[in-house]
Amino acid sequence: MYTVVLKNLLVLSVGESSTVLFSCINMLELVSALVSGPLVAKAFMLGLDLGEVGLRLPFMIASGFAAVALALCFGTYAALNT
């Protein structure tokens, strides 16, 4: 649900070149799914080997991915507005 809302907000801010924007968004979604799926599965297997404490490992890695994405978004926004 949130991805549809965010895509619509991006289209409103971009204007005419929305097809290029959608192509970029879809490529990023594809690459992130291809990379994050195996990494999170491997982290879950490692977490199972570590025991009870390690069960949090996939969630910590996912939050790390989110933090990197947030930093990239804010960095891009700051670079474009200076």
C-alpha cells in the first residue's frame, strides 16, 4: 500500500519523465529483492545456529538495510537542494 502512495508522490514531483522514474523504481525493487532475499535467509540460518539471541539477526540486518536506504534518500535530497 505504501509503495503505491510513494510512487504517486514521486510522479507528482517529477512531472513529464514519469516513465523513466517508474523504470528506475522497478529496477531498484528487482535488485533489492534479488539481493535481500538470500542475505536475509542466510542471516536467519546463522541466527538459528546462534540460538535464542541470534533469532533477532535477520531483523537487525533488515533494519540496517532500511537505515542505508534512508541515508541514501536524505543524502540525495540534500545534494539536489544545495
